[in-house]
Amino acid sequence: MQFYRGDSGTEAATPTPQANLATLDVRRTIRDHIFGCFIEETSGLRCLDIIGGDNVMIETDYPHSDTTWPDCIEVAQQLVKELPPVTQRKILRGNAEKLFRFTPTEPTIPVGA
């Protein structure tokens, strides 16, 4: 069977190898490839001991119907306030920086000013 890449349709692509189900570590695969974000929902935060804090991000989008804007910063801080500072930083910005490979600039106006 021949597989083709979707961009040009002419270059043959290497078929994806099949997973060895006898040795597949599903938790490791999820932690290596799956990221999730939330706005106000807290069940994921309550399961951090199971899913880990390295793949969870807070979502503070611009104003649209399913956001907490204009109070998104305060809501986010409230949601993570009971977590250790290292985990808070990961969820509030560190995981997004890692996933999207960027270093944000520090705000010129302090939050809450």
C-alpha cells in the first residue's frame, strides 16, 4: 500500500509504524502528546495528581461568549491559588511557552493597575 503526503499529493510518505500494544505506555504517550486547556472548569485541576501539571493550561481568551473576560486574570489566579507556585506558573504560562515555543515579554503595565 502506498501512502502520500497531503501537501503535494505526489511524494510518498513513510507509513506510520504500528504501536506495540504489549509495551505501549499510554500515560507516557498522553503526557508526551496531549495538552488541554480550561477556562473555569476545575475537574481537571482536581485530577492533576493523575494527569500531571505539565500539559494543562489556563485559557484567558479575548472577549467572546465562553470566557471570563474582563476578569480572566483574577479568575485564573483564583482557580490555581491552592496549587504549589511551580504548578501555578506551569498552568498560567509555562506550559504554553513550552508547547508553542515562545518567550513572552513581561507586561509593561502591572496586572491589576
